[in-house]
Amino acid sequence: MSKDNHYPDPADRITSQKAKEIFSMVRRKHEISKLDLLNQSGLTVSTLTRVLEDLLNLGVIEECGFGASTGGRRPILYRVRADYGYSLGLDISRVSSRLVLLNLSGKKLAASVWDMHEEMTPEALLHTVIRQIEAWKDEYEIQEDHLIGLGIGAVGPLNRFTGYIENPEWFQAPGWRNINIAARFEERLHIPVMLDNGANTAIIAESFADRMKNVRHMLYVHVGIGLRSAMMSDGKLIYGAMDMEGSLGQMIIQSDGIPYRTRDGNHGCLDSYCTVYAIERELNAKLRMGRNSYLASLLEPNEPVQLRHVMQGLKRQDPLTTEIVTQAATYFGIGLANLLNVLHPEKVVLGGPLMTNHDLYFYTATQTAIRKTYHYPEYQVVFSKGAFGEEAIAVGAALLVIDRLSQHSSS
């Protein structure tokens, strides 16, 4: 939570630590019996009964029928009460931004997407998002005290404690440096706002989708204009000493290789070989050299190749587009293998437009990574495009707020 937050912390809605733990157990299942809660919690019957009554009275859970009998009375089943409250999640990225509305059970009720064009300054996005939130409040008849909060998953570097987006690169619109985005939204919405790196919120979403499978060690990598990554170990997000957007992209894979796009980066780093930027750069260079390509028919005079052209080229199986994307995916697969050899996750979720909009990049990268992973096939890893696709960052940002109900209060 932001240090300057003046609005009720969602963690204060459930005051008892035992109640927080039981609520968290209920959230991990679609429905769960009192017997299962008893076995998992280690509480006495009387204590569990009292905690469940408190949660029922608070309205965050509800009874939802009876489970199968094991010889005695059929056990009561419990689940999250979806209409107790609602959470908003905002993905602020360089290409587009997305807002979602979830109920307490994590079900998505609505979503909106906006292009981050040259006029989408922080103030413009703020107005656009607030206008959509007000429309949803009317449409879904959401009362003020039922709106738990807004989570933001943003491009970094950022400070999740102060609520600042610090010095991000490659936004088309001006104004995206050193802005207290959390405070700006809090002032207008009068609800608590939480900020984290978009890769972190995405892995929160994907972990929630896999909550029934008990995946403990997960890696998330988003491939877009840059590279963004997050890691969970033993079910918990790993945070470093500071948030550094693009740090994965600075992994050196060829020390005397391509210079980074700015003076501050490493020569021969992964970002320069496998991102949307790298693919666009290579395709533009090949077209200037006179290579034949279907892409040439899509471009106006002096218009550079952009991501939308790349996707059209892949759909038409254009040989040049296929060649360059395959090359980029192979480089990314090498970088991914390096991560696997160090981190050894059980599951890797790969997101971003290059992964979700076409299969070539995903399969080339994962097959390359497998071939270069040490201890394969003894060490097996599951690759996935994820359950939420391009909505993962926004959904995870909304879940960041709901997760807060089970956490210790900051007060």
C-alpha cells in the first residue's frame, strides 16, 4: 500500500488473523467443506465454527450446499460470496492499457482496452479510466463501500511502496516519468490503490488460475516492446532490492553483439535480439536491402514495419517474416534456458503479443529452451501461454487488492 494512502486498507476488513487464514483457504477452492477446513487449519471444531460464523456475518463467504456424506451428516460447503465486493485492475503498458472489474470470487465482469498513443498522457488515461469506472458502478449498481480498491500493474521501474512510476522508457505520450500514479487515482476515486510491476501482477493472476493444482514455483515472462519477468517460489512472489524494469532484457548473450537501443544498456543483450523492437528493426533493415516480402504491400511510402504488420505477415506465412520471427524466438529460447538452468521453475507462463497472437514464437522458443536446459529430461517444466492471455496483468492487479484481505494490516 502507498505510504500516502488515506483510504481504508482492505486488510482491515477482516480483523482476525485466524479468519484471514480461513478466508484464504476458502478462496483457494471453488467450494470447500468444513471438514476439509478443519483438517487443513489445525483449529479446534469450536474455534473453526466461531471463525466461520464471523466470516458469514461479515459477508465474505456463504454456505453453498452440502458435500458427499462419509458415513455421517453431509458436511456444509462454503465458498466466497461473490457480491460482497468488487475490485478493479489496471494494466498500464506501452502499447495498450486495460481495465477489468472482478467480483470477490475473482470472476471478470467487464473489461476495456485503450491504445497508448501519443496523446495518452497520465492525465488523459486517468480521465478515461475514471469515466469507465463510473459507468461500471452505475451498470452493476456498485455502492461505494463495495468497491474494495484499484490495483495497478504498470511498466517500471516503479516504487510499489510510494506509488510512483519512476523512469519508464518508450511511452509514446509525454509525462510518464516520476508520477505518483497511485495518489492520483486515490484522489479521484476515494478508494485504496495498490501499485506493482505488471509482470508481478500477471504471475499473481496465473497462480490464481492454477490454485487447484498447487504449483509452487512459477516463472512468468512477458515479451513485448521490452522484456518483463516475475518469479514465484513456494507460492510467494520474489522481490529484489529494487524494481528494475527490463533487467531480464539486459542478460548478455553475445558480448560483442548488437548495441542496445539506448546508451545505458549492454551490448549483445537479450532485448536486442528477441523483442518486438528487435523484430521490427530486422524486418525494416531487410526490406531496405531489397528483400522480397508480403510486408512491402502493406506499407505506405516511408512507413516502417510495426507489430500489426508482423502479425499479418505471420498469418500469410510470409517467408521473410517467418525467418526473422523464428530467429528472434530462438534467441529468446536461449535466454529462457539460462533462466531455467538457474531458477528451475515447475511452470513457465509466457505472455505478450508475440506469444498470444501466433504459435510460431511460442513453440520455437520453448523447443529451443528445452534443448538447452540442463538435466532435461529428468527436469521437466510445463510451458503455457497462461489462462488469462493479454488480460493477465490487469486481472492480477485486481487480485492484488483481493489478496490484501488475507494479509496483515499496515496500521
